[in-house]
Amino acid sequence: MVSEQFSQAVRGSGGDPIDVSSSTGSLETNEYGSATSASASAYPITVDPAWQIEEVMFFALPDDKEVTATLEDGSSTTFEPKGPDWVLNTLEIDVLEITDPENSEGETSLLAVGD
């Protein structure tokens, strides 16, 4: 059986139709107690929740921005994005700040989750 997606057959990497009806298994998820989101074009954008950020998903982040994560031990790490969509998921972040060093503006959207 070929599944339809947007009125087109879903095909595997070899171009052959795949049967998705027989796929079974489990999906591992993390259960976080808190979440926050931001969508803004005025910088800096600071995300400083009362809880610790454990995962951040960026949905729109211009390449010329800088992301600084202040970790639970007080140290800071700065990242330069390599594309608009990416995830930070191995750090325990207390404060997240997105800056615009080149003053080029552009909208940033993100979702942060944690406990």
C-alpha cells in the first residue's frame, strides 16, 4: 500500500513507493514541564525563564546573528548559526541571548523547553 501525502505517493530514498502502514515501534520523547517561545526582530532577544532551558529549537534565525548561552555553572558559550533552523539540546542553559552584531535586523523565532 502506498501512502498519499499532499496527493502524491510517499517514496523511499530509492524512489520506490514505501509501505508505511506496517511500521510499528516507539518514539522516545522527553517530558519537559515548561516551555516558552519568542518571535521578534528587535535585538537583543533575551530568554531568561525561571526554569532551566534544556532544548532550544530555532525556526528562523538569520546567519549573521550570535547566540550566547549562559550555562548553569555561570560560563557562557557563543554560537554563530549555520542556517535558519537548528537545535541546541545538550546544554543546561540558564539564559539565552540572541544579538545582531551587524544591525541587519531580520526576524528570529524559537521555542525553548526545560524544567
